[in-house]
Amino acid sequence: MTDEASGRLHFAVASCKLSDGLIVQLEDYLKDYPDSRLIVIDTLQKVRTASKDNAYASDYGDISLIKDFADRHSLAVIVVHHIRKQNDSDVFNKVSGTTGLTGSADATFVLEKEKRASDTAKLYVTGRDTPYQEYTLRFRDCRWELVERKTKEQLAKETIPDVLFRLVDFMRDKEEWIGTATELLAAMGETETIPTVITKWLNEYRTTFLSENRICYQYSRRKDGRRIALARRAGDSGDGGDSDIRIPPCYCH
């Protein structure tokens, strides 16, 4: 903002539309500056032409033109676009327009503040070759500073209920445990989790979190009620389990 700009930085304040010569203009620019590695179009709407055709096809086609140009010249093109104000459980659904925009792009970044006056924001990242990530950024002295980065694995771990971590600790000194959900919660000293909920979470995380912690789980119905079977594996060998409540080896790794 205050220093002399690099000689490799170039600005254009006007251009043709995507459907009327922009790609040709970019091709001509690269003839003069063949070492360019990044082009930023701000904003997408400024280079689009209103279309009466199918909205999805129009969105997909516009981004595809830019992607084809980027692929042919092995460079990056960032297209700045807006998001809708409506809330959505999936932040990428807030991108203004149809899913054709995000579907045709190699990667999508959504930068969103919780409050207009806040100096921090979340940057959400996803793409074909880019694993989902979240960055917490702070805008200070005309620059974005990285506060925190969370990978897909870290975010997934944050969604795991705390009681399952306590269950792993509960099983550390046991080879196996068999009983009802109510008995399990009582043995663990849990008073804030109900039996139906612990059963739901055990089923949901049996092949991920529990398996990663070498705990095998099976739920079965018997004459004397519904039973939970848990077994702790020290390694990959052995089937373990009870004589009549067997734990499938596919749940344990």
C-alpha cells in the first residue's frame, strides 16, 4: 500500500466481456508478459454478459472458459465473486449464483466475517485437489495475518463427542466390556448422556474414531435386552470378543 509496486505487477481498469473478447485480450497480454503466473479478475460480474439461457449452463460455461485458459498456460486465475447474505449450513452454498460456478472451478475460497466491524474472518477452502481447510485471519495494517489453520482431520476430530474420548480412557485397562447402554454409562460415571444417544454415537463412530483407537464395538438384541459389546485390541491380530457376541473384524484395524 505504501511501497513501490513490483515491475511484475500490472493493472487493467477495463476489458472486454468474457463472451466478447476477454480471453483474446488475456492471450495478447501473455505475449507481452509470458512469465505471468497469476491473473486476478475483480469482479466476475464485471466481465459477464446477462444471459437468458439456463442459469447453471451459463455459470458453468463462464468459469469453464477461464479454466481452459488457465490450464492451457499453466497459470492461476483468481475470479473474485460475491456471496449471498442468507445463512446456509454449507458456506459454499452462499456463493452467489448456481452450483455451476463452484462446480467448474478447480477450487473455491469463501472469506466471511462474523460481524461487519470485526477485524477477523474465516477463510473456507475446498477444491478438486485441495482438501477442505479453514483459516482464521486477522486484518491488520492493510494485511491479512494467519491466526489459526484447521485441516479436515482436525475439524472432524472437533465434532467427536467428548464422552467417546472418556470411553477410550474407560477401556484402557479392559480387554472387553459387555452390557447395556445404561450399564455402560453407569460404569463410566456418566450422568449427562442418555442411553439412546451413546448408542447412536457408538454406531456413528465405530469405523472411524473407535477403530482408530483400537476399540471394536457391536450392538445386538438378545432375550434379556439390547447389549453392547466392546473389545480393546492391542494389535491387528486375533478376533477377540465374547463367545456369543462376536465383534466383526472389519470394524477393527
